[in-house]
Amino acid sequence: MGPQHPSTHGVLRVKLKLDGERVIGSECMIGYLHRGVEKIAEHRSYQQFAPYVDRMDYVAAVSNGLGYCEAIEKLLMVEAPPRARVIRTILTELQRIASHLLWLGTHALDIGALTPLFYCFREREEILKIFEKYCGARLTTHAFRIGGLQYEAYDTLEKDVERFCKAFESRIGDYEELLTQNRIWLGRTKGVGILKAADAIAIGATGPVLRASGVKWDIRKAMPYAAYDQYKFEIPVGTTGDTYDRYLVRMEEMRQSRLICLQAIENIPAGPIMAKVGKVLKPPPGEVYHAIEAPKGELGYYVISDGTVQPYRVRIRPPSFVNLQAFDQMARGHLVADVVAIIGTLDIVLGEVDR
Amino acid sequence: MADEPKEQQPSGMPAGDKPASSAAPASTPPAKPAVASPPGAAPPKPAAPPPPKPPVQLQTPLNNELVGRVRAKFGGALVEAIEDRKQAILAVERGRLAEIALYLRDEEKFDLLSDLTAVDWPKREKRFDVVLNLYSFAKNERLRVKAHAGDGEEVPSVAGVWPTANWLEREAFDMFGIVFAGHPNLARILLPDEWQGYPLRKDYDIIEQDTGWVKENLGIESGQ
Amino acid sequence: MQGLTQATLEFVNQYWAPLVCGLAIVAVLPLIVGYVVLVERKLMADMQARLGPMRVGPHGLLQPIADAVKLLIKEDIIPDDADKLVFWLAPVLSVGAALLAMAGLAIGPAFQIAKDINIGILFVVGVSALGIFGIVLGGWASNSHYSLMGALRSSAQLVSYETAAGMALVCGLLFAGTLNMTSIVQAQHEQGMWFGLLAPVAFFVYLVASIAETNRAPFDLPEAESELVAGYMTEFSGFRWSLYFLAEYTNMIVVASVATTLFLGGWLRPFPRTHWLDFIDFLPPLLLVAIGVYCLMRTPKQPARVQQLFMLAVAGLCFTVAVVLAAPVLLRTPFVNPLLASAAKPFYEGIHGGFWFIFKVSAYLYFFMWLRFTIPRYRFDQLMRLGWHFLIPLSIINVLLIGIAMIAGSYLHLEGGWLLLATIPASIIALIVALFILAMEQKSERQQAGGAAPDPYA
Amino acid sequence: MPLRILMLDQVIFYFFAAIAVVSAILTVTRRNVVHSAIFLITALLATAGIFLQLRAEFLFIVQIILYVGGIMVLFVFVIMLVNLDVAVRQLQFARQKWVAMLISLALAAQVGLMLWSTGKMPGQGMPVLVAAPVDKLPPNSEAVARSLFESYLLPFEIASVLLLVAMIGAVVMAKKRA
């Protein structure tokens, strides 16, 4: 299946070894979208590198930005003010819903259901409108700054988010109605691409892929960052770790994110939105590894500073790159038609895989 | 990007490698990672405008029970244990990395290898740092294990211990040229196989490209 | 001289009338298919919270013509080492089969091209089976591995679902007693009961099998399979591709009309024999009047002047058809002298019959389209397993049960509506058997859940 | 029956017969396998046309469904699935030329005898079939059905059992191979 394949979410080439219809081995050829982000990081100042981070996982740009800014704040031993942290949480959760919506739409399209795609894009459009009103950009938002936020929350932010969350509850009902009990959908996803818990941990899968295999671990709960410790939300966990469980986990995650947003907009604390951080950042020499729960999994930043304006080394731990490793063992023994479903359920974004 | 890539040697970094190291484990390897520069030697650069931060103690020697157990088990292999910004870092000897990794996974329950990457310190004699970021579900803790490797020296592969290291090590090889002994199929993962040179090394200039490969495959003079 | 005119007259009605009707069908059909495609795109858009084609003509009403012109102009690429003869023949074969099948259909009591050929339904089914060649040869001629695989898959699907469809038809024919289209509808008229109600399971099996046979909705695997791209149609472009497209939609119409004739009572009014329900006759004209009024209301909103004219024309069309439909009904009412009424009788049946037939066919097509937008696609082996393990045994058992019910019915000399007493238990037993097969299927699926799905070609 | 109608029937009959003969010849002579399959299909369709022309619609549709819709589909399937380039290259017919010549001669002799003997019979040589008027003939599907299920029920049952056995045999063989 060549790089221009209609259903590989970007430029991914999969070499399949087939016995008739059955897949007996596979090898992912990646690197088509490699832009050398980490090399560029070593030649840019900390603030200048922030927009590059959005281009990696272009579907969930806001959470990339959050991860990077928080990593540098940890490096500077600086804490973002509470108001900034709450607004950051709201925007990141909205981005998670948007990312899952895009996943649901394209995944359902690959398996043949035409309608969910348009429903998902209708909701996603509303979220992108909120981003546009907040920071002018829809996709690569560069919404956050190191130390806090650049823009004050626009006045109708709470109302927009509330209107969206109110409408979203019935919308998820629509998707569930279309797919969850649908016999053909079950036929195409039940028992496809099974990844047991032990294998998931061994292969380093994180995020919904890991949780669907039964491991109850979410960085937002385990090591809360931004303002996640102030809100109550559950972590959905699957049982068998097949495509259907990943579908259920992500649907439940969308609901939880909606709850977080609702709790967050109730009281956005007043106060400054930017910590005391100078124009020129020269973090004291040293290193830090900071990971956040991106929609695809654990997104980690390992930043080493040598006291100068430019980071000495920025290493980005991409969840899609690691989750894609599980593809080979998941695809084995399935038919070619299932390969499409498995790529969909891993929810990989090639910008992040190749960096 | 308006600014031109500054190549000048970052001023503040203490030049050369400082042999002295605070904790005095039995056999200190000659070179000491500049990163864990002794606290006293280089006064932490106070960021210009912010209020003069007290020279906070960033790299403090770490001595919790984990370090104790590891030192008891491996003694010399554990070169150094420090804590940077409340994150535990163990520097271990390159030769026994795989063994220590197995120990950390089984006894210490660090069952998830979040990330495996490498850092290039051209100034140091043992040039590369292979950095493993581990996480344990049971203890909800992170640990960073480092091993120093010179150019061309082989680092034992941990793909056996954590299968996720397979691609991560291939990427480290692709970007830095570090050879991992015992890796199932060590080959380039992101760049084309015939690409010459290792991009993420400090001496590999950002403008530079494998012009040979570009000319031959893409048929254009040069990437720029 | 007299001999000559008599001979030509006989010659005309024997050979020329069908020829002219045939030509009419071949000319009108692409237009009908074009508008069926437009309706489908509009429906799909409506279900997906968007508008669908709006640009060409008011509400995209001229879109099909634009499509047809585009397809005609598009460059016709022939893969270089493809087999010229077969490459040209394949689409023609599949369109020919589909159009030929159209000839056998009885649109209304009056309008049927092949005047009640004795083997009606068999003719339609047999000829549409020729369509498989179009697909297989098309796949082979385009000489690419993928389209060949797609062609083989879709023909395997067609062949296996034809058996299921055939058995379902047999079950329907048990009630009708004859193969001739018009007499089947006559039988339904006499018994006053649609066969679809007498044998619901057969109707369901035929419905599913007909969807699979026209490669649509959940069974449109050949062109949907991601690596087969467009299945056997990949290499065809421009007009050749539109021939296949025309064949697919004509097949859909053929299948829909066979179902309406056999199961939904052809051109009969919903309750043909119950006279106190006669007001149903007024329904068609009222419906068309309503559409006409709606168009009138919409005309001022049309932005462009020409679109307003077009909407007016559509409204006018609806009104004239409404009048045409209303005329025979009014004539038959008591206060019109019987002489005129009797003259209007055949005229009334023809027009109303035609309306009801088209209404039922479009309802059937609506169901096709509705399925296509909502449910995802079957994998090829699931599709074959459904066909062989579930549909075919179910339809055979159903024929058996309906047969027994018929004998019991004749033994207790139940007539018409009373026959339901016998057929309902038969249908229930058939459903129980269906559930049993499904349960067995589930069990066997669970056993080899570990192993992968069985290879369809094994 | 005015001459003109009769004449039209004749024209249609010869038309179909010509197609049948030509495509039969082409089937044999074609080098490309799929082309010969197509010509075989046209030959069968032409014979079906002749059935129809003789007002035997049931036979017409059975011919189409059985031969063209059933058997020929399998032929084309086999041609597609089995990669035939190898078979085409080997020329096996070289040796049987003489045997084929002999058989065709015998066949020609037989046909000649039949033609010659009719000359002896009363009536003018070739028995010219008169196209039966359309409405007098009983609808022949009933006729076929009645004869099949009443007068020849036993052979019909035996044939169906035979078919069943053949089908089961095929399934068993396929199962073993898979």
C-alpha cells in the first residue's frame, strides 16, 4: 500500500507480506514527512521554536503547545498563573474532542459509513471557531506562550464553550446510535487488531490504545499538570483491546473532556495570565522531561538547556510513532480489509511520526 | 526565520569537562557529563530581568533507597546519581546498561520505557549520552538512566527488555550513528537507507545535506 | 391494395410497436437514471447536514444533464496493452443486459414493451444475469491485477446472491401460479392481498439479495475496497464508465420493479378490492398538486431569473400530471353518465396503475439509498458468509414452509386474506430457523475467534 | 400468412443461424482464449434466438440462464483464475489432425444421407416449418412443466439425485484441498 494510499492518514507506506488475502507480516516505511524538527530546535530560541511544535501533530496543535510550554516552564522553575492554567486546560480538552472527532470521522469512512464523517466535522467546526476567536488560527494555533498565555480570554469564551458542550451531549448520542449497536460495525471492529495489556506496555503504547487494552493509566490523573487536579473525571478503560474497545474508550473520553470543560468554565479564576518571565529566556543549565496526555497518547518533551538563549537539545516523544510499532503484531493474521481498520484505530498522524 | 543560525559557542557553558564531581563513587570515569556540572563551579546564570533568583541548588546528589539498592547491586556500574529539578537521573556504565535495564524493569517495576534518545556532547571525550526515560505504573514514578558512549563505541540494545526500544534505537542510530549491539534490525528509520552522515550530531551543520544522495535520487543540484 | 394495408398493420403491431417502445426506453432511461442519481446525492447530502449539488439549475435540478455532458466530453483513456475488443464490449454487454431486462417489466396494465411474454419474471432475471459478463470481462480487459481481483470478487458476489434471489422469487411465484408479469398482478388483485404480506420472509430475502446483486449499500465492496480502488471500473473513463454507471442504476430499477410486481402488487392501489377505501384514488393527484404548490412558493426565492422560470415550468408540469391523474377518477364518480365512465375505465387503470407502480419502485429505491448512507460496509468474507450460510438456506427453507402452508391452505380451502392464517405460522417458523442459523453462526465464529476469518476462496 | 410476414421470419431465422455458425467457427479458431469464450457465448445466444423465433420462450430463457448465465460464467471464471498463458503456448493439436479429418468426413456423410433421403419422401423435399400462429400454441412453459413433472417424473428425479451427488462430491473435494 503506497504512500499515496487513500486511507493511510498521510504519507505512510506499509509493505504487506500476504498469503492470499491474509497478512503474515508487515513493515511500515516512514520518514516521508521528516522535517528535522529536533535539529531546527537547536538553532532557534525557546519562544521561536514554539510554532514548530504545532506543525508536528497538526490535528492536536494546542496540546503540543501546552506540552512544550510546560516543559520550558519546568526548566525555568516557573509556574503559570492559575487563570492561565485553567484556560489552557479548557482549550486542550476542546482540542482533544476535536482530534477524536476527526479520528472518528475518518475511521468510520475507512470502514464504509459515510455519514458520521459529516456529523463529526460539523462539531469540529464549532470548536475550531472557538480557537479562531481566541487566537486567530484554527489549526496550528500557537495558542500558548512560555509562562502563560498571550491573549486574554475573549469575553464570550465561557458562553461559546457552554453552548458547544450543551449541544455536544446529544451529538455523541447520534454517533453512538449510528455505530455502536450496528451489526456490520461490530462485525468489522470486534476482535480486529487485538493488543493485550502486557503487549501494549511492552511495545510502549500509550493513550487510548493502552487504556483499551485494560491498563488504567492517564497522565492527567497520574501526574496532573495545568489545572487537571482541580476537576473530577473518569478514565475509560477497555477489556479486550480490540478496535471496538478503542472506539468505546475514545467515545467515552470525549464525554469526559466535555465534563472537564463544563467544570472549568464555571469558575475561571481572575488574575494575571502571564508569569514573570523575561523577554529573553536563559534557563539555568540542566535538563527536564515533561510528558502530557495528548489525544494520541503520552507526548513527552526532553529539553536540555546549556544556559544560553537556544535549547541545547529538544527531544520530542511522539505517541503516534510508538503506537505505530504495535501495527505489525496487530495486523498479523487479518485480512487486507482489516489493515485499513487497524491503521484507523491507531489514530496516527504522520507529522508526529516523522517529525 | 529572521535570525541566522548562531554557531557561536554558547558562552555560559563551562568549557571542557570538569573532572571534579561532588559525589565520589569508587571509580569515577575520567569524563564527567558537563551537564551535571558541579553546582559550585558555574554560578547559575540568573535570567536577566527576573528578580535575582537565589542560586538555587539544581543538581543535588540523589540518595534515596532506589539509588541505594542499585548501588548495592551494581556498585561500580552506577557512575552517579543526581536530581535535576526534582527528577531522578542515574548515570550508569555503558557496558552493563542491558543488565541494569533488566533489573530496573523486573525488580524496580519500571515497566514502561517512555523514551530512548541520545544527546551529542562533542566537547566530551565520551561523546554521546544514551538517555532512557522510564516510568513505573506501580510507583507512579519517572526515572532517567544515562549511559555515556564514545563515537563508534557499541551500546548494548535494550530492545530485548522493552520491545518499544526497537524503533527508538533505530532512530537514535539514524540520527546519531550510535550502534546498538544486539538490535534485531538496526537500519535507518526516518532517512533513506543510503543517506550519508548523521543529522543530529552537533558537527552536522543545519545547511548541510547529503548532496550525493539528493543529486542521484532527486536529480536536483542541492536541497537549498 | 387492401391486403397490403392489412399486412402492414399486422406487421406494425407485431414488430414495430415493441421496437418503438424499446427505443423510447433506451432514450428516456439515461435521463431517468440521471435524476435518480441526483435524488441520491440530494438525499445523501440532506442526511449529512449539507446541501448537495445546488449550483447547476435551481436546487441542482440540471445537474444530471451537466454530468452527462461532462462524461461525454471527458477523454476516453484505454490502458495501452488492454484488449481493445473486450474493452469495448464489456460495458456494452452490461448495459445491454440491463436494458433488455427493462423490456420485460410491466409498468402499468397498458404499458409493457414485450407484450405479456409468457415467461415474464424468468426472462428479466435470466437476462440481468448476463450483466455478470460485463463486469468480469471489464475487469479482465483493463489488464490490471487490481481490477481483475475486483471483477472476480463482484461476480462471485453476484453469482452467490442470485441463487438466494431466485429462491425468494420461487416462493413468491408459488402464490402467483404463473410467470407472466401482468397475470401475477392480476392474481394479487383477485386474492386482494399483496404477496409481500403473504410471504414476508421471502420479501426480506429478496430485498437483501437484490441489494447485493446490484453491488450497492453494505455490499458495495468491489469499488469500496481501499486497495481495489474502483474495482472493475478503475480503468474505464468518460463515456465508457458512464455506461457501467447506467447499467448499475438500470439494474437497480429492474430489481426494484421485479420486487414491486411480485411482492408489492405491481400497479394495484394499496387496497384494491376494499371499496370503502376508494378515496385513496384521489391521493396521487393531491400529492402532485401539493408538489406543484410547493414549487410555486419556492419560485420567488430563486436568485436567478432563469431558475424562477424553470421552477414555474416544474410546477406547471406537476399540475398537468395532477389533472391527468384526477380526470379518470372524476369521470368514474356516479354523477357522470356511465357511457363516459366505461370509456374512462381502461384509461383510468393505465394512468393510476402507472403512478402506483412508479411510486412503489421509488419507495424501494429510497430504501436502497437510505441504507447506503447509514450503515458501514461488509468485509468480503463476511459478505460471502452471509450469502451462503444465511440467506440461501433461509430462502430454501422458506420455500418449503410456504409450500406446506399453500397445501394446508387449499386443504382448508382458505381464500385470499384467509390464506394468511396458513402463511403467518410458516413465516414465524422460517424466522425461528433464521435465528437458529444466526446462533449457530455466532457459535462457530466464537470458536475460531482466535483464528482469522475463513478465507472466502477456501 | 401473407408472404411478407413469412419472409421476415425467414430473414430472422437465417440471421440467427448465420451468427451461430460464424461464431462457432470463430470460437475454435481464435488464438486468444477470452475471445473464443465470447464467441461461444454469442453462438449460444444465437441458438437461444432461434428458440425464441420458434415461439419456445421457456427453452429460450432456460438456454440463456443455464448455458450463458451459468456454464459460461464458470468458463470465464476458470479462464480468469487459471493463468492460461502456459497452456496456449503448447500446440497439442498437431497429432490429431488425421483423426479429426476422419470424424468430420463421417459426419458430412451422415448429413448428406439425411438430405438425400428427404428427397424421396412425399412433399417437396426439405420440410418447411410453418411458423405457428402466436395465440394457438398453449404457453409452452406449462407444456414443458406438465411433461416434465407428469409423464417423465421418474427420470427427472433420478437426474436431480445425480446432480445432488455430483454437487456433494465437488464440495468434499474442495474441502479436502483447502
